[in-house]
Amino acid sequence: MSALNPTRRQMLASSVMLGASLALPAWAQTAGKSAKGARILIIGGGVGGATAAKYLKLFDPTLQVTVVEKNRTYIRPYGSSEVLNQHTSMAELNVSYDVLASRYGIQFVFDAVTGFDPVARTVSTAGKLKLGYDRLIVSPGIELLYDAYAGYSEQVANTTVPSGWIPGAQTALLAKQLQGMRQGGTFVLAAPPNPYRCPPGPYERPALMAEWLSQHNPTAKVIIVDPKDSFVTDETMMLGWNRLYNFNLPEDYVKKMSPLVEVKHHATPGMLSWVRGKDGGRTLRIDAKKMTIETEAEVIKADVINVIPPMRAGKIAATLGLTDKSGWCPVGRRDFASELHPHVHVIGDACVADAMPKSGFSANNQAKVVARAIIESLAGRPAPEPLMENTCYALAGKDYGLFVADVFKVVDGKIARINGKARYLPLNASAAQIKLGARYQQAWLRTFTQDCFA
Ligand SMILES: Cc1cc2nc3c(=O)[nH]c(=O)nc-3n(C[C@H](O)[C@H](O)[C@H](O)COP(=O)(O)OP(=O)(O)OC[C@H]3O[C@@H](n4cnc5c(N)ncnc54)[C@H](O)[C@@H]3O)c2cc1C
């Protein structure tokens, strides 16, 4: 008898040796299990946490979904630079949790999480609550590392040199400073190193300010100092600056882009400039008293300074032991399950998601993937293979929209971009397409907020 033709006894023996776990499909091993009534606790009611809560309830209304959030009202970061140029108000950034509570029966606990017991599966809060869970989702956003630059601190940011990358009182302070800046004053924005929240954001903000200042303070200067040499959407964004604010692109960009589009050289450059890392743009020190910012290249005297400091996962992630030495949270890429604690998932800006940027769009997608994965896992089934996407819209001016749009899949254990080179607004886009891009951005702000919070 050959090995290719086993007896019935041999076949039975080998299936016993393989054991039920390999011999049976996953769904058959776990028949009878279900997600029904399971307790899902979510830390953080921002984009990731709110979306996860809503979609868990949509997928299975029997789940007990509770969000622990430290603030009663969410201040949305996306679109918050538009407060600075008076396109919108601080009040319009406020998002209520009422609809999520009343429409879907999601429970909200307004309290700050301080710790957890991963064995007993409980979370503790500053208000001395102990909340139990079957699965925990953590979406705490970012922590800003104010102390990364000499002379800078949270106290300086709260009083004189605001950041506002987590929106709130600092955003209002920055708006006041910019709108009240003396005629001919200098505004410096210090862009962050990678990785950071909202890749086009540090370049959209100065563009919107250049547009506003062109009308209200036309002799002002806007200087971006940057530790990096490039950024996502750099070509389309700088083309917008070139057309709108007489910005002269660096020569290497002009060479690269010229075969595809006319890049003007302005004999009299406009108010906006970008100092790259290779030209000494990295920030070293802030002097809030003298109102100077020191970079590798020079000391710049400014009237208003906006620092977007380096960042890492929201503080509570480290407290719970969910971060590694990078300061971010390593997760399984199919289900965003923490690699460091069982029954915990980390999504949004705080997690390591490889090619997927730290954006609201990404956090929203990841939340839906996790909601599905948790329901499947509670029912004993494997998480489905996720297909995710991100679109970051950005404005070079009120009527000048652009974007980066990508699709992602898990490839060799990492999240990889699977669309080709076509990611951006084409360089030769028509004026109508560019205007439409700006309309899409505004429409996205509304529909996206609805998808997460209503
Ligand atoms: C200026 C700017 C423009 C942007 N524009 C865009 C854009 O156009 N498109 C886009 O997709 N993204 C944009 N973003 C990025 C987007 O806002 C973030 O990527 C997104 O908010 C991340 O979601 P999150 O859930 O990870 O964090 P967050 O939305 O920040 O939510 C975290 C929540 O956790 C809570 N929390 C933290 N710690 C605790 C604790 N211990 N206990 C209880 N609660 C806690 C916080 O209060 C917060 O509500 C922009 C960001 C900025 C700053």
C-alpha cells in the first residue's frame, strides 16, 4: 500500500492526531457562541471611539456598549484650522454625544480613565468607578510632546505660544493672536516630525492664514519651519501656494513638476515661505519672552508662533501598557488587537498602522473593522480580511481644494497601500476640478461628522 492511498484506519488516526482545531472549520468548533449581550467598553469618544460604538450597535443592538470619555462635548480637530481664518467658529467645532446615546442606546460615562486590570477585565476612572468589559477598545488620540523643544512646555503653549493640534483653548488663543497681529508681522509655524496626526494639516493651516492675511494684513509674512524635506500632497499644495500667494517652489520640485504643469517663478515672492529640513528648518528652541524661534539655520523673530510638537499615543495608552518604545501601540493589522494585552483593541491615531496615516478618516475605517472583528471573535469566528481606505482633503485656499486618496490591505502582516500612483489631485487639474475639491472638503466635514457621531 502506498502512502498516497491510506487505509480508513490510518485516515481516522491522522484526523485524531490533527485534533479538532485543525480538522474542523472555525465556525463548526464554536457553534452556539455569540456576541449577544457582550459588554464592550470604549476609552475615548473621539472619531475612533464614537464610530466604533455606533457601528457595534448597528451590527448587533444587543451589545452593551459604553464609552468612557473625559469631556462632555467633543471638539473636532478636523476642520479646526478654519477657526483661525474665520471660516468657522469655535462653537461650530463642538460635537454632542446626545444622538449616539438616544438613537443607538450607547451609554456614556464622562470621566477620565486612569488604569485597568487586564485579568479581571475592569477599567478604573478618576471618579473611582470600576467598569467591567468583555472587550475593550482604546482610541485615546495623541499626546503632544511639548517638552521636545528647549523653552517650550504645556504652560507656554497655554499662555503665549499655542499649538492647538488638540483643539480647545489654544485654538482660540491662536486665532486671537493671528487676527490681532500687527500689520507687517511675522507668523511662524513649526511643523512636526513624522509620524503625526493629519499629514496635510501643518501645510493647510499656513495656507489658510496666507489667504486671510492677504486681505487683512497684506505685508505680513508666513514662515513654515520643518524638520522634513517633503510632505504628503506637497506638489499639489505648493502649486496652490504658487498660484494663490506667489510662492516660489524649491528648484528640485520645479524640475520634477514642470513637464506636467506650468510652475511660475515670481520675481517678487509672496508672503509664504517653507524652510525644509535640508535647509535647516528643524526647530531647536522657543523663547516665548523674546518671541523667537531658533532652528538649525537661524533665529527668527516672530509676532505669532504656532508649534506643532512631536507626538505619541494619548497618555492613557502608555499608562495601560499598550505602547512600545516607539510611543505608539502595536496591534494585529487585521483586527487592531493589542499585541501587548489580550481582549484589548487600539485604533485611531494611537495605533501603529504602517502606511495608513493618522487621520480621522483612518480612525473611522479602523473603528468599523474592529467592530466587525469583535463581533466575529465573540462568536468564535476569525476576523474577515479588511480592506480600508483614507482620503485626506485639504485646502490651499477657500476655493482651492486638493486631496490624497488611498486603499489599504494587509500584506505580509503590514498595512500596505494597494492603489497605484494615482493618489492626488492631478497636477493638471482644471480650475473647476480644483474648486470642486474645495466643495468636497466642506461636504466631507459634514457627512463625516454624521457618520461618526449621529
Ligand atoms: C488641524 C487638524 C486638521 C485635521 N483635518 C483632518 C482631515 O481633514 N481629515 C482627517 O481625516 N483627519 C483630520 N485630522 C485628524 C483627525 O482629527 C484625527 O486623526 C482623529 O481625530 C483621530 O481620532 P482618535 O479617535 O484617534 O482621537 P481623537 O479624535 O483625538 O479622540 C480621542 C478621545 O479620547 C479621549 N481621551 C483621551 N484620554 C482619555 C482618558 N484617559 N479617559 C477618557 N477619555 C480620554 C479624548 O478626550 C478624546 O475625545 C485633523 C487634525 C487636526 C489637528
